Amino acid sequence: GVCTPCGHLWAHYHRRILVPIAMLADVASRLEKAVETARTSGASDGVTAQLELLHQLSGLLSVVGEEQVKAVQGSIEASCLGAALLGPPPAVAQLCANVLITIYRRGARTTLYTTVGQLLSWLSNKVSPASAPAAKLATVHLLGGLCAAHGGAMVSLCLDSITLLTKLTRSAEPSVRPMAWAAFGRACTGSGGVPRAAQDEAVKNLKHALTERGSTNELRAAALAAAPMLAAYSEGLWVADLFESLTQLCTRALDDASPVVRAAAAGALADVLLASLARPAGFGAASAAGGAGGAKGAPRKLGLKMNLPGKRAEASSPIEAAANVLSAPFVKPGASKEVRAGLARATVAVFGGMKRAELERHSEFLVAQLLGMLNGAAEGQGGSKASGRGDFAAEAISHALRAGLGERLSERGQQAMATSLAAHASCRASPEGLTLVCLSQLYLLLLQLREVAADARDLLLQGERPLLSLAASPVRQLRLAACACLWALVLAFPSHLAPLLNVSLNRLRAAAAEAAAAKEGAPREAATAALLGHAQAVGTLLGAMARTPHGGPSSLANAALHAAADLVAAGGAGGAAGGD
């Protein structure tokens, strides 16, 4: 008899090796018959059988040995190419591409060049087995997949494929164009570098696809998806005007009528910028060559007083070039909500795609740049409150600060961000919209950082405009944001609760006296708004008492109750309640 360990080994060998070897030849034979049957009886027949057999082949080819793959390689190649010529659905075409990629990786690669050459011949000639649009779609799919997986082993053929696929992006068959763009993007990943002539032609066709009258949403989205691949693998990204061309095309598509195209444009813009940040080589030489007037490499003032250049050559680093691409359209007078929403979405995607160390290193510059974008949008015609665009710009920047930076930075980076936001919020020269955004983000950062945000606390309490002064603002939204930030501050620093409540009560009594003595009209309205702000601040601090570890002095709580009773008795609460 056979001992138990040997029996287990034999069973394992039989199940994992011998059975797949026997099945591989059988499945390859069945696939060949299924393709032949579909060819003779009609392309719509046998799709389900082909799909199932290709699934089985994909699994079997990954477990059998290389010699077994070589034994059935010719039959599988013929079956996959034959299935592609039948114009199969995308799922079958994708499986055919996966199977061919696997057999050339694990079997003999000598026939790879013949297969790719045959695909190129079919797509180049008007009269060929792949002349039908459905067959051409599947053939383009196969060519793109093979170039992506094995482009490094056939550099010349891969470049020929990129040239042909670029030409097919303006094919006479409209259905072929989106697939040609998708295959072009995949082929770029395996090329190792796209030559200058090929990239110029691709940019020209990309512009044509995005601006052609009557082009479909699918075509424009597919063309935009290929732009990041062109930025990532083209030669001389910073030397030529490729960076400007790609970013401008993506930015213009943010104002497209279709939400599908706008979403694709935002994603493509982010991916182009990330690909550019990953390729800083050559930027310095390009900037020196493109500079003018002796100002090469001169530092630019960014942030609230940033200078938004129109060309990449005026930036001094790739991160500044990327920031300028996001900033210039955002602050442009008359910029639409769709454009600003797309830029905010792209900004968050860029920050999310950057490495943590790189994001930390540039966080101070990026915070200043975002706040400068908001300030620039408010100063332009597009930031007018009559159009509602100023409020939307604030929402977009607030989202970029929170999702792009606040949620990704480390504690040290969040601390620096909170300090910068507190400095802007307490600055007397900061406009209303910028202060509102800073306070809304400080509310979240204070709750997260707690006692670590000591520098931000000092600025909020001792800056040019302390937080209690902002709570008395005549603008209702600013009062509410200041009170929310005050609530977060006393939760982060409970020892400040009693002093702040005492000061707020004193100011509340003084504001009540001023409101009672104020004349009718504008003076009375201003005094009432200040009274409302101080009352809300007192209420905020009283509400925070229950959430602090040791609460607050009962004497201050009683004083607040007496102050409220005095306001009711004086009749001041009725007008205050009507205001908010």
C-alpha cells in the first residue's frame, strides 16, 4: 500500500497538475469548434459558450506548465483571433485579449510579432477580415491589450500600433473612435515613451474629438481618459507645450453640457497633473529656456496676493505649475459653477494622489494657494453675490481644504494648517467669504487636534479680530461660524470656558445697554446684531459646559440666566428672536 503522506502528495499532484493538463487540451479544442460553429452559422450564436470556455482557459493557463501552454498555443491563438473577427461583445473581446497576453507571457513569444503584425495589417487595409465595425472594435481591443502587456518586447511594433491607433481615433466608423482612444491609452503604457511626432498628432486628434460638432459623450470621455497616458509616457513633457495643451483641453471640457464629460474632464485633469508631478525631470531646463526678461526662476508671490501666470514657464516648480492650472480658471471672471466644481474635484484628486511626504512638504503653499483662489474669485466678476457664484466658490474651496488637505495630513501638518487658517481668520484685512471658510475648517480641525492646536488657539483669542469679536459680526453666517468655532475651541481647551463665558456675559450686558439707547434705523439694527452675536456666544458656551470634563462655575450659569431674564423684561429678546 501507499503511505498516507505519499497518497496526499499524489492526490495533490493529480488534482493540481494532471487534471488541468488534460482539461487544457480539451477546452482549447472545444473553443476552436465553438468559434468555427459561430463562423459558419452566424456571429450571434455561441457567444455564451465562447465566454465560458475563455473563462476556463484563462484559469487553466495560469496553473499548467510552460510546455503545456506551448503545446496548445497555436490552436488558442487561432481561436482568439477567429473570435475577434466575429465581432464579439466587449466581454468576449476582453477575455480573448487576456488569454493572448497569458500565452505570450507563459508560452512562446516568437509568434507575438506575427500576431501583432497581422492585427496591424487587418486594421490598415480597407479590405480585410476585420473590415466590419464590430470586428474592427475587437481587433483594436486586442491590439491595445497586447501593446500594454508586451510593448517592451516589441518596441517598433508598439510605436507602429500607437501611430495606427492615433489615426483610428478619426475613423470613418463612429463606434471605432472611443475604442481607438482606449486602446491608444493602453498602448502608451507599454511603449516606454511616445515620440514627439506621435504625441503632436495625438494632441491634434484629441482637440478634434473634443471640439468636433456632433461628437458623442462617449467619444469625448474616451479621448479625455487618454490624455493622462499621453502626459505620463510622452517624451519632452516640459520642453514642448504638451503640458499646456493637455491641461487647457481638460479645463475647457469642464464646462461641457454633459455631466459625464465634465466628470471625465475633472478626472483627466487630475491625472494629467499627477503624471506631470511624477516627471519633474527637465522642468528646470524648460523653465530657464522659456523664461523672459531676466526673471527666470524668480520667486513669485503666492497665496492671498498670488500672481496667476498664464503659462507653465512662469512657474518655478512643477507643483506651482500644477497649482496655476487649477487656480487660473477658478478666479477667471464669469467662471461657471460647473468649472469651479470640476476644479475642486480635480484638486481633491490631485492632493489624494500625491504621496504623504510630498503633500506635507507643500501643505503651507497649497493652503495659501486655495485661500488665494477664493479671494481672487470674490474679487472677480464671477464672485458677485448677485449671481450666487461667490458662495459656490467658498463651498468649493472649503471642500478642497477639508477633503484634500485636512483629512490627509498628519497631525503636524494639520497643526500647521490650523495655525495658517487662524491667522487668516483673525486678520482684519481678510474678506468675509475667506473668514467664513477658515472658521468652518477650524471648527473641524480643533475638534480633531484638541490641545495640540495651541498656536491656532492663541491667534483666535488674541489676534487682530478675536473670535468673540467675530461672534458679534453683523453677518449672520459669520456669527454662526464663529460660535461653532468657539464651541470647538472650549472643547479642545476646557480651561478657557470660564474666562470666555465671563467676558461674553459682560459684553452681552454692554450690548443690551447700547441696543436700548440706539436710535431707530441703521444704528438700532447694528446694535441688535451685536446683541444677537453676544447672546449666541453665551448660549454656545453654556451648551459646551456639559461636554467639558469639569463643566463650569455655577455662578456664571446663574449670571447667564439673570441676564436672559433681564433681556426678556426689557423687551429685547423679541426683536432678537425675530432676527435669527
